[in-house]
Amino acid sequence: MSNPPWSVDAVVSLLPAKAASVGTLAISRGMDGEVLQIPIRTPGQKASVLKERLPNLLSPLRQLIGVKQLQLTDSELLRANTHLDRLAYGMLEELLSDTASVPENVMAELAEFLAPVFSSAAPTGRLPVIEIEATSSDRLAWLLPFELFPLAPELHETGELRERFERFLGFRAQIVRHLRGGPDRIVLSPSGRLTMHLIASTGQDLPGIKRQCTFLKERCLIFAEWPGQVAITDTVGQLADCLVAVDNGGSGMSVRAAVHFSCHYSQSAEPELVFYQTKNDSMQVRVIELAGEISRRRVLDDPRRPFQTLYFLNACSSGSLRTEGTTLMSVFQRRGAAALIGSETLMPDRLAGEFAVGFYEALLANQTLSLSVSKARRRLLELYGNPVGLFYTFYGNPNLTVATE
């Protein structure tokens, strides 16, 4: 599936509460300008709470998918599909609480409203673009997990059980949370390869981490790697060295490197990264200290220098962009990241590795960033019948691509 030049087929907005604490979930269609509005009481609070709970809500599905296997059995497929369905209706129940609406009616109304968007895209085989909008509405709309809502028309092409997952928006549309401004391309090195800063916990010899690191070392130009095999004297400081060294000296609309994390991440009251240089030698980096060190370095060097590039945070529950507190994702988002990819819950190691490989294969084949995320999700579904790609959330410039100078 491929898309024509950038266009938006539908826009989702969460308009803030006004009278009687009632806000509006509004969806507009680009094809005819029609708008569907759904009242939601205290929408900001509900979206925030739902986002905070999402890792735990997804955890049973992660356990069902398993840690080691890629391929799901038919019975596992059916159970995973049922669990996703239940979760979607349950989340809508939470959003609609204290209103007269019921989730089964609203879900049907949403699906009917979006049906023309999919039918108009079908003849060309493209994936419609649905933007979760935050420029003119409440930015809390970004917290809504629309990827998990079964709003796409059903497919009956092959009769395979995996087709039941095609109803979920994350598989049938490009879900975009657009970080406006900044670069739209990552310039390749003179040798024609993507320059990469690789931050990976390789000491435990986990197959998923090994798979993505091997792929990146074969296909990209590794400019900096941490922790690698270097002697660690200042964990926070040396990791900050790797991050602030990213070459963003492009033309203003381009950058020259990307950053890939492949490690452990604890999204606790005090978020921290965990790295292993050897099987029994772990290092912890508190995110608040890393953020402080990055700020300190920028004051000492050049505070105007933005962090405008792609950050793939392939670590458990790294997709948090909560409204309070510092998270790994917020550190880079606040400093002008062009794009961020993270997971919403604990990720099975092998599946995390396969998702990363699928994403970079598409990106290096000159696909846009948002389409590369969609293709990585679909790759896991089509190869293994596995829906785990829905666990990843993308924020950024959807048009970001790799390009020559």
C-alpha cells in the first residue's frame, strides 16, 4: 500500500470542556467537511487517566501473545481479537461515562461516519490518514488510543483469522499525531546510509535486541554506540554525550542522523532506563537526571540547538507522554524532536525486534515515517498473525523521509 502526496482524510479533535464540564470529541472528514460530534464530560481528565492506565490495560493481551513466540495459534488469534474488542469498548465506556451515550451505539456511529473515508481510499489501495489534532483543540486528544478502536470496515478477502484484526484503525489507517514545524527529511551519509546513534542494552544477548542491532549495523552508519564496550565512569554523562552529539546541522528542513534506543525502561514513579553491558552487570539511568544533564550541556554549549530528529524509543512502556512529570518521550518532545516512536506497555523482546526491522526496512525504502510505522504493524500481522504492532504510538512529522543531500 502506498500513499499519494500528503493529505489528511479525517481529523480527530478533543475540544475542551465548557458549560457543565462537557467537552466534545469531534471528527471531521476531509472529503466533504462533515463533522461528527460526541459529548464527553471532563474530556481532559478522562483522556489523561485512560493514558495512565493503558500499560496495565494492555498487559493481559501482552501475556496472551507471549514473550518468545512470534506466530500466534488460531485459538490465540481468536482470544487476542476478543480481548482487543473488549478493551476498545471498555475504554469508550470510560470516555462516555456521565453522559447519556452508550459505547456500542457510539462505536457504530463512528464506524459509519468513517466508512466513506475507507471506501474512497480503497480503489488505490492506500492507507487513509487520520490525524489526532492538537493545534486548535485540547492537546490531550493525543492521549486517545485510536489505533485500538475497531472502526474500519471488515475484510473478507482470504478467510484467514488474522483478517479479524483489520477492523482496528492502527492496521488500516495512518494514525498521525503531528508535531508541526521542523525538518521533513533525514539526509543520508555520503555513502548513502542512514547515520545512527545506537543506544542498546546488548549484555543479556536477548534475540530481539540482537536482531535490531544487527540489522542497523548492517544497513546504517553507526556514528555513536552506547554503552558498547567502553569503560563506564559516568553513566548519565556518557549517555548524554551520545545524545547531544547528534548532528542536526542540516538546512533547517533536514537533519543528518537518527537515534535508536533498544533497552529496558521502567515507567514507574521515578522513570529510569536500564542497560546491561554483561549478563550480570546492569546500569540505571534516571530520566530526570538525564534530562537535567542534557539541559546543562546545552547551556554550556549551544542552547539554541534543537533535538530535531527521529527518536525510536524501543523500550517497554516508552510511549508515555503524560500530562505531568518527566518521561523519556517528553525529554525529546520538549526539545523539538521531529518524530518519536514508543510502546504503550511491556514489549515481548522478539516482537519488538521484528517491529523495528520492519519499520527501518520501509523507511530505508523511501517510505514516509507514518507509512513506515503502518507497514511495520502490518508486517507483524501478515507474517505472524500478531497484533502487537498496535502497541506502538507515533508522534511526529508524518512526511519525514530519508533522502540524499
